[in-house]
Amino acid sequence: MSHAKLFIPGPVEVSAKTFEAFCRPMIGHRSQDFKNLYAGLQPSLQELFYTKQPVYLSTSSAWGVMEAAIRNLVAKKVLVCMNGAFSDKWYDVAIKCGKAAEKCQVEWGQPITAAIVKEKLAQGGFDALTMIHNETSTGTMSPLAEICEVVRSFPDVCMIVDTVSSFSAVPIKMDEWGIDVLLTGSQKAMAMPPGLALFALSQKALDRAATVKDRGYYFDFLEFQKNGAESMTPSTPSIAHIYALKSKLEDIFAEGVENRYRRHDENNNIVREWVRSKGLELFPDEKFASKSLTCVKNNKNLDVAAMVKTLKQKHNFLIDGGYGKIRGTTFRLSNMGDETPATMRELLAALDDVLAG
Amino acid sequence: MSHAKLFIPGPVEVSAKTFEAFCRPMIGHRSQDFKNLYAGLQPSLQELFYTKQPVYLSTSSAWGVMEAAIRNLVAKKVLVCMNGAFSDKWYDVAIKCGKAAEKCQVEWGQPITAAIVKEKLAQGGFDALTMIHNETSTGTMSPLAEICEVVRSFPDVCMIVDTVSSFSAVPIKMDEWGIDVLLTGSQKAMAMPPGLALFALSQKALDRAATVKDRGYYFDFLEFQKNGAESMTPSTPSIAHIYALKSKLEDIFAEGVENRYRRHDENNNIVREWVRSKGLELFPDEKFASKSLTCVKNNKNLDVAAMVKTLKQKHNFLIDGGYGKIRGTTFRLSNMGDETPATMRELLAALDDVLAG
């Protein structure tokens, strides 16, 4: 069966160049060759993370580091900002780690706002806050800079931000905004195969971790710091992913980071225009709509499952028919990764064809 | 720089066929295609694990699952069998997880024996035991079947066995021997890139996990069970590794599992003969020497670091110059993965050349 091109919100298509790097012969992960590989990535990664801190590589998906942030930083109570499937789940994960957690729940499709965060944190007793910058299930991007400004006025609170589906699609200024844990995954806008998570830590996060018990080993932030100082990872890493990352960083800086943001914006605007032209609506308020994917509200009562199926069968494109409780009442189109205005228009032309019946 | 062929004890060389599978285009990890891929692996994996239980796939290195076994199964106290760098470290990991742990320490190069395990467990108070079947740092393989027989007489104790460097090189009979957690990694005898861990759980392990608090999410055994029942993983998996695993399982069953064990045995015997022919000795007692790698005692006062360096520069083969506190006083030759008598003899001829100066 031929491969259906992915326009789902991750994983997305992986380029031939990335796959070529992914298949470089193995090297020992305690060798000088590995240390050179690891160290060579740091300047580019730090630029993309807008940080002077080292960037760490975790052989896991992002959930591993999302859990790690809870285990490493929460001693008192974490405020979990919830506005979709993935941010909601983070609350359950905190509870499963045996941590005290409180919900800051807003409706799916609504953003987290600075005002609601301020009100909650003002109640006191929190030492960490989690939020998902770009809630992939609803295509909603919360105003991160404004929220960070509020959190900075609560010096005991560590700011933990998941940017899995926004990282490298829009700028996220870790040091300037005062983010304590900034984490992302490989398979979204980075357009690598899944299996690697990337994260950076503020000094405040490292100092906090040093005071928190039962951090374990595999995701212990202090082990990442110690091994990272010698350009290594605590455990055997996925060397193939790290080679792929090197290749992808070359691509990103060859394009130019600002050009990359602009391309994602342009791709996304093409999708939004198409949505409007069909009489459809965005699921979130447009002001808070994601730049890397579009969650479309099915206000025309389309048979979404049939549309997804026909698009795959007839045009070999795969889109997502909505996540969790909004399956069918929404659908999602990704513009993450290596897509261009031309490839986005190909997808939309195919969708036009399907909708024309 | 040309690639040096790896004869280190992991990662080992990855075949062109495995890499080809590793680079198949991505698919959604909640799709039917993925479920079919996952389910299709189970019969082969169960045969290799000698179990009727499902085999789970963790996007992590083996340490992730080694830590998971502690977090999921230890409520009272774990007995940590220690006879080398990796098994020793498992004790530290248990402590870092906040668990009560007791050492069952023997000298590096000595095996764990049924007698010592029986003596320790008889003291009482344990609900789990960890051991590394094939301690990679010292090339020592402990008599697992005999030890399992002892542990079976302590019904409260969960038997946790790491077979990272022995799995698929020698038979390990999970159900028959009564192993509760059997875990391995991808980059040793399986000859895949690092980044995937495989494990299976007895019903006893699952029942225990259900009673243990703060298991977290990413490595929660019950999440693996729940998602595995639907042919999925709890979090986004490394799809590339799972494609590579499918390819490697085809190779293993095309060769025949018994033939594969025989080949590893033959390869290993060729190395042992060479060791003797040079007037060198095995680091462990030959009766407990590993079948997948050989840890050579440097009783001839060779300059190991120079030998490793020259072998790489002159012949483009990489071996290991000894691990941790036995670096230089030992060195290690791996015969894991796809190696054959012919390729082992190439390595040894190159070593002869280097030693002849």
C-alpha cells in the first residue's frame, strides 16, 4: 500500500535528508565522536530555545519530560493549566506521581489567560505551574509571554511549558520570558521521527530539583545536567535521532529561523482562508488559534469520518478527524514541518475535490 | 572519516536491511496501520521471550524500564544483586526512587549464585529482586535458571531480570523460570539502533503494580497493559524503531532461533580460543563467562588504550578498552548481533596484527 502523506498534527512527514542522517552508522555513546556530535548541536539548539542554558536530549517522547518536570520540581503543589486533551491529562500524570495538584480548567478551545493564572496563583501554596503553549487537541495557542509575566511575580513558582506543537513554528523566548522548563518533541514542527524529547532548564529549576526527593534516575534533571556538562546523556541515547536532529538544525538555519516562522505563518493563513471560504469556522477564537495546525469547527455538519477516509483513498493525504470528545465535531489540518504554501494548496485542492463529492 | 566497525558491547553494527525498515515513512501512532504493525510483532516477540504474556515496547533505553520495575513493584524492599557496573548502579537507582533497597554484592567478575540469593532472601522483608543476567561490564553471565528456582520459593518476591546483553543470544525462558519482569534493549544482540526497550510482565507483576502508589505515567506498567490490549503504546512511540524491530524479527526467525543461539555460541568460542592462544585469560570464571561478549583479563600487561587506538586507526575496528574501575586491566570484544565466524576471525586477525606490532 502506498504511503499516505501526513497532514495530521504529528508525526508529520520526514524528509529524505533527515532519514539519511537518521541512518548513519552507529557510534559508541561514550566516545569522543559522540561528544563532538552532542556539543556541536548546542549553539543551534540554544538559539532556537532563546536561552543561554544547555539543551538536553531525552530518549523518550515528550510525556517523559512532562512527567519529569513534575517529579523534579514539585514539592508543595502544582497548578495545572487545562484547556484540552493533553493539558488535561497532565493533571492525571501529576496525581499518578503522588504530587498535590490543582486544576486551572477552562473550556476546550479557550486559551489560558494571564488573568486566570494570576487569580489562581494568588491563592498561594503553589511551587510550579504547567501549561501547554499550543494545545494540539483544540488548535489553541495561549498567550505565553503575558502568562510568563504574571508567573514571574510569584518567585516560588517554577514555570513549566510544553511547546511540543509550537516549537520552531513560532518564537518562544525562554530566558527573556523566564521559563524554567521548556520542552518539546521531535515529531511535530521539527519534522523528525518521534522518539526524542528536547528540553532546557533554568538555574531556578536546577536549584529546585536539588531539593526534591525521589526524582529517580532516567529523567533526573541533575543527571542530565551532570552528563550534559561532559556532552553526554545519562543513559544510552537514540543516536539516530541525534544525527537526524543535527541534519534538521542545518535545514532550519539554512532557511533562517525568522523565515521559518514566516513560512509557518503563511502556511497557516492559507488554511484559515480556506476554512472561511468554505463557510467553516475555527474551533478556537481566531486571536488564539494555533499557527502550526488548524482545528476546524464542523459547523456545516460534514461527515468528517467519510471526508478523512475519502481524502486518504482518493488523494493519499491523511488529516485528523478530531481528538477525543471533539472527534467529528472538529477536524484538524497540520501545517507543521517542511510544508510550503504549494504543498498546503495541494492538500486544500484535494479537500475541495472531496467536499465537491 | 570512515566508519569504524563496532565490536564494542553495544551499540553494535546495524544492517542495511534494518536501516531500510528504520526509514519507512511515518504513520499515525493511533492509526489502524500502527495497531496492525504492533499486533503483528507479538507472536514473534512472545516466542523470543518464551512467554504467553504480551511484550511491551518502551520508547527509552533499558534504564527507563529498569527504573520502572522498581517504581512499579517495590513497596517493601528490593534486593539488588550486584556484580558489575550496571548491576551496582541499579542499587543507586532504587534509592533515587525513594525505595528501600539492600545490596547483594559480590566481586566484579563473580556470578550471582543461587546460594547467595537464597541466603539473602531468607532474611525476609523483600518484595522484589533485581539482577542483570549478563553483566556487560565484566562479561559475566549468572546462572539464571538456578537463581529463578530459588526465587520461586519466595512467593512475595517479584523477580526482575535485565537481559540487555544476553537476550536473543541465549534462551531465557520467562514463563518456565517464573520471571516477573523480563527486559531488554534494542542495541545489543538485537542489532538495532538504541532507543527502544522491550519487556514482558507476569500476572504477578501486574497484580503487584496495581497495589503500588506513585508509579507515574510514562513507565506505568498498567498503562502499558491497558494500551497494549489495544495494540498501542501509552505515549507516542518511536515508530522507526518498531519498523526496525519488525525487520529484525523477520531476520531472527528466517535464521531460526536455535541457529541464532548456536551462531552466538560459535562466535564466542572463536574469541575464547583466541584469548587462550595469546596467553590471555577470561576476566570471569569460564563457567560463568558471557556468550555474547568476552571480557579479557589483561594478564600480559598490554597497553590496552594503545591497542584499541591502533586497531581503530589501522583496521577500522572498534573494541572496548574496559569499563569503569577495570578499564585497562580488561578489554572487551563483542560477538553480538549479526556477526559470523568469518567476521569474528577478521577482527581477531586484525588484533593479531596489532599485537604483533
